[in-house]
Amino acid sequence: MRERRPGRGKSALMRRVAVVGAGAAGSLTAVQLMRQADRLGRPVQVWLIDPAERTGPGIAYSTCDPRHLLNVPAGRMSAFPDDPGHFLRWLTDHQLPTDPGDFVPRRVYGQYLSDLVERTAAACRHARLHRVRDEVVAVREQGPGPVLRLAGGGELRVDAAVLALGSLAPAQDWAGAGLRDSGRFVADPWAPGALDRLAGEGDVLLVGTGLTMVDLAATLARPDRVVHAVSRHGLLPQEHLPCPAPPAEAPAGLDGSLGLDALRRVVRRHLSATRRACGDWRPALDGLRPLTATLWQQLPAADRARFLAEDLRTWEVHRHRMAPAAAATLRRLLASGLLQTRAATVAGAVPVDGAVEVALGDGTRLRVAAVVNCTGARTGPHGTTDPLVRCLLERGYGRTGPAGLGLDTAGDGRLVPAPGTPGLRLWTIGAARRGNLLETTAVPEIRAQAADVATHLLDALTDRRAPAPADRYGQPLSTTPEAAELYDRALERILAGSLGAEDLLNQAVAVDPDFAVAHAALALLGHELADAGHTPPALAAARRAAAMRADDRERSLVAAVDACLTGTEERGKAALLGHIAGHPRDALAVSAAVPTVSFNGVTSAEEAQELVEGLSATYGDDWWYLGQLAFVRQEQGHWEEAESLACRALAAQPCAGHAVHARAHVYYETGEHRAGLAWLDEWLRLHGGGAGHRSHVAWHAALHELSLDDRPALLRRYRQELIACKVGGGRLLVDSASMLWRARMTDSWSGELPVGELLHAAPRHWLDAPATGFAALHGALALAAAEDLDALGQLRAHALAHHQAVFALVIAPLCEALSDVVREDWAQAVRRLRPLLALVARTGASKAQQEVVEETLLHALIAGGEYDRAARLLADRLDRRASPLDRRRLDAVHGRHAGRRAPAVIST
């Protein structure tokens, strides 16, 4: 196959851009490319590729039936977002003067688009249009620009391409093979000549009751024919009012991150209030239009799926309405009986004697001359027969969009490639962006996308400015290259759990004070370290910067961080998970959501596992992600897989903190204490110097020494790695104080605990007013180790007043139980500690950290003389893993229990 090349001369120096698809979306994109290139004086060739004879109408506007009307008033159908009166002026120039509120025939709009393309091509001096009547069936890479393979033979190499593919062909799975092959099935009613076979006599069944059905009913209805229309719900599109009111202002409180149920309530109240104020619900719905994409992106992934299953059809029939004249025709047909609609599905359809016998799910049987598919376009690319879309997915140049809809795109419409696949200069527009935007098929949305895509594409093809900075996962950063580079280095350290991230972020915001994402990251780190002095200013700076200069992804991240740091536990979780659903490659957000060595997280163990596992296709073999997945696998008890994943991550990045953490847990949970201790000591020697979680790795090593019942080694470890002068911030409590308490509970420490120096150096608010359940858990253990009953009482009061549920559920009763231990009220301590075993995971602590509560319970059982229960608990622990410490304690408990039962010796 030979490549099509432009001719010699000046045009050979032009940049070449392909627009695949010459319907409305493709035509508007081609027009914008030519106009913008001409205005900027940049030579561009635009190759507009589509097998259709006409340019402009596409499927949507190629109908010749004058009864098929636009479902948007003419005043809102301009091709240009910055020139709202353009279409109205064109109508006047063509002797078709129209009021802004009128609904013109769709064929007229098709003529408008065709004329627009021709006039623009003729007027532009720096842009040249080539119209190619062919189909693009595949794409391959050759440098940064794609090479397009054509169905008719040959290839076209271009510098960039825009895929204006329109809606994918309607699904036909519901129609059996017998019906599809009978000649009495119309798979796509808008295909050229598709309705010619329905010119004969006989009733017709339309499957689907949306806008396509409305048009076809008007075309097909006649006195000797009944048009039947069925759909699962039987809902018909609502109609526009002849004199509509202007859109109502959207209400306060619209926030998709709060979840679908909360969003429904706000929208319903808005609809009711608008109906009371102006007598109609339509202005309320129209006012939501500019916010739809943002609300959709904010919704958590599970709520998006619920919306599609429970609300989408209701939304569509109210959002995409009929022209008043089309509604009048529909009412007339329904009243006369020439159109009959019902809520039903097709259970079976069998061609018989020149007709089709149709059985509906409600028991109705119909005999019709033909069945027409009006179910609408496919929502997702999987299963499509479109060769280009299949090629994009198979080669990784594109991937399925959020919620399984369309193709995944960046904010500028550029295709997001599969992990590990280099991105091509491929953009898309219209229906393909539904997964990211939900509402993306109407002209008001498409014309804005066309202008935006043309701007970004032309910028990408020139050296006028450097590419926008992005982080290591391709997320654009609204900042300077210098600040972006500092941020990216900080992000790597955050993901690795290494020291120095805060310093780099502070440098980044010093370079660019309006760098929203860097401020948000500082707020997250400050909150994690419970740094009450720096977190609120960083968060305020993030909010201010996001309002001044940020893209949708950055604003969403700042909003999610804000909700996590200032809202309720559930609101913060919903906001962060909603952001991740829309921006899965935002590794900072993912890291903040999952309890790890970097962050306490907002998800439970099960939620974290579901989140991490769901990102496999997004991150592939990325070392940070492999470490995250390794930790998930060890939490699930899949030790071999966790070990393999951790080793793969460490081979790529020896400092990968999550992988180190995961492997440390594998060694501990499998009882490989000596091997684990040796490996941890070697890692600390080689890489521990730069590890922000060095003390936690040392804690893991001490945990092995504790389990081995090696008291001298445990004491040396504490003095070398965990004393106050070697540890900083909250780690003084999380690692050092918790190990002291654990040593006391296992009788592994003789004499007074050196906890005073830890409390003196630790952040005061971790003890007085901790911000997270994780911090509060370890603050309580430190106060118990200090035997400070007053402070434990104050922490309990703080927990009971805290807005996060985990404080009242876990921290308050834990403070009471620890106070009982300090007072040596063993029975009361046991009663309060037992229920906490199942709840302490809510704090975000790992399984190994949660065991401190079990150790405390075991100590109380033994001290209180409940040897049977202590023995059962120790036996259960030994079933989980080997432990010389637990074996010694079990033997001692058995000995005490036997001594208690031995009969007294009476001397004579």
C-alpha cells in the first residue's frame, strides 16, 4: 500500500491533519481548523475523510423528510460558540428567515453545514481542504503522527488526526439471527435506502421509543398501517414549549462527590422550586446543562453505574426533547391509533409467510411486515464492528472511557492510550467522549469541542510554545516547567515513601505561588503528619490557586482534598473516590485514598482492595502500582503473589516504599521471622537513609525480634532506631511508642518504659486533638504507656465530640479500655477490648498494627487469670503464624492453669 502524499511546492511544507468523519462533528472540526490556522497564519492541510457523498449532514441531518425537525431551537444552533447568531443569519441569507425559537427541518441544518465547509475552504488562504471519500479502517504509529489505512487501499500519513466518528452503530443483539437475515429487519433506519423496503403494506414494529421513533412514526404512519413502538420503559421524549423560559440558575449544593442519592435530592428540590416559581420544570433542567460534565465526573464510579441503570432514560427523555410540531404529530398519531406504544421487550421474532411474528415480553403477539431498530447507538466500544475503533483498542492507542462509555479522553479531547502504549496525536470529539462528559452529542457541546480541539491540536503541531508540563503519569499541570519538575520529583518521593517531598513542594510553590496541585499535596502531607500549623494555609492556598488557574482535573483534586480534610469521613471518601473515578492516573489521589506508608487513607481494607485491583489496566507494571497491589495481595493472604509483585516493584525501584512494606508484612504473616529480619536489615543498610518510613521498617524488624522472643535484640533495635532523637513527627507514636506498649503487653521490657521522651518530642495535637483515627489510635497507646489517665480521659472526650464516626466507634472505647488496663481492672478491660478487635481496622491501621489491641486483650486475660480464654487466643495466633514468643506464653499459661487446678497437699 502506498501513502497518499500532497503535491510539491509550498503545500508540501504544510502540516497535515486528518479529520475522520464528515458529519456535523467532523465538519465543524474541519471548519475550526481552517479558520484558526488562517487567522494565525499557519499553513495546514485538512484531510476530511468519509465515504459519504455529501460533507456536513452525516446521519443526523441527511434526512429528506421535512417533518424531521431539529430538537434544539434555531437560535442555539450556530456553528460557532462565539457567534450565536450565525445560523440565523445564514437562514435569512438563504431566504429562510426564522425566529430564534423556531425548530427548522434537519435537512436545512445539513445544508448549512455543507455550505459552511465549502465557504470556509474557499475563503482561507493558509488552509487547504482535501475531501477523501473513503473509510479509515486502521491506524499505526510512525513517529508522533499517525498513519491511517484506508479501506480502498493506500495509507495517509498525517501529523495529527481528529476522530469524529459519530455514534457507533446500534446494537442488534436483541434480534435473533433469523430476523436479521430475513430481509424484514432494518438494523439502521438512517442508512441510505434503509426505509425503501417499508413502502409496501403492513404494520411495522419500531423497537425503541426515543427521538428516532418519533421521526420514523411521522414518516411511516398512514391510514392502512399501525406503527407499533416498544421499549423496556415505554417512555416518550418530553416536548419543548413553544415559548420557553430562560434557564434557571443552578442551585447551591450541587456536588457529585457527595454521591448519587444526595445529588438526586438537590436536583429534585431544584425542579420543584423552579416549577413553583415559573410553572414549568424545563428551565431548571436547562440550567443544569453547563454543570452536567462536572457533576458526572465527581460521582463515584459505583454511582455512575447506578445512574446509567436507574436514571439515564428518565434523564434523556426530559433532557432531549421534541420540537412542538413533532410532539403535535405524535399526539395525533397516538389519538388515532395509527401509533401504539407500550413498555415491553421483544421476546422472540420469527419470519413467517412474508411477515414477522413477534412475541413481546408482556405476552402480546404482533404480526408486522418489518421490524425497525430504533434502540439508539451503542454506548461503549466493546462489541462494535467498527474496524477503526477495534484497531484503537487492540493496539492500545485508545481505551474504553469511564463507566464503559465511549473512549477515554484527556480534558482537551486527546485519546488516553492504554498503559504502556505511547500516545499518538489522536483527538476525538462528540459521542466518543460520553464516558468523560456524559452530555456530548448535541450541537452546543460539539461546536465548543470542535473549537477547543482545533486550538489544542494546532498548538501541539507548532513550536510556538513548549508542551504543557505534566506529571510522570501524564496528568497536565497548570504551572511553569520549573515548578512542574519540582512537583514531579516530590510526587516520586511521596509514592516511594522517601524523604524530602515537603521541601520540593515548598520550592515548587515558591517558584509558582498559584500552583494548585502542589498546595493540595502539601495540605495532604501536613494532614497526614497532623501538622495543624501548616495544613489550613496550604489548603486555603490550593483553593485560591484552583479558582485562579487550574484545569478540570486539578480543580477536582483540590475539591477532593478539601472534602477529605474538612468534611465528614464519608464525604471525604466519596469526593476522593469520585475524583479517582474520573482521573484514575492521578497517582497522588490514589495514594491518599489507600492506607499505606505514605497516607492513612480513606478506604476500608475491602474498599482499598477493590480500588487498587480496579486500576490494573491503568498502571500496568508501574513500580509504585505493583507495590500497592502487593500490599493488597498480602492483606488478602495471597503471600506468594504479594512476594512476586513486591520483588518486581523493587527490581524497578529499590526504594519503593509500598513494595518494602508489603514484603515486610509477607515475612511477618508467614512466620518467616529470621529471613524477614535479615532482609529488612539489609534493606535498611542499603536504602534506609533516604526512607521517610525508615522508622516503620525498623518497627517491622523489631516486630520480628519480638516474635522471636529475642529481648536483647529488641532493646538494641529500640535504642538504635526508635528512640526520640532518631524518629520524627507522628512516627514517634506510630512506631516507637506503639512498640514500647507492645513490649510491655508481652512482658518483653523490664523496668520503666522510656515513653516520656517520646511524648515530649511528639506533635502535641496527636495526643490532645488528633485529626485522624489512625493518629488517635497511636496517641492513645502512647498515653497508656505513660499511664496518664487524665490525658486518656481528655482524648476520649475529644473522640466523642469528633465528626468522624471512627472516633466515637473505636477511639473513645479504646481510651476507656486502656484506662482499665492502667488501673489493672482486668475484667472491665477484657469486656471493652473484645468488641474492638473487629473495629480497629476502621482506623486505617494494617493487620500487624491492629494486633496491638489483641496483645492488650491477651495481657488483660492473663493478668486477670482467664487462662482458658488466653490459651485459646494464643493457639489461634499460632495457627496463623509461627512465633516463639506466643509458644512460650502458651506454655506458661498452660502451666499456670494446671497449677490452679492441682489439689492442695495436706501435711500430716
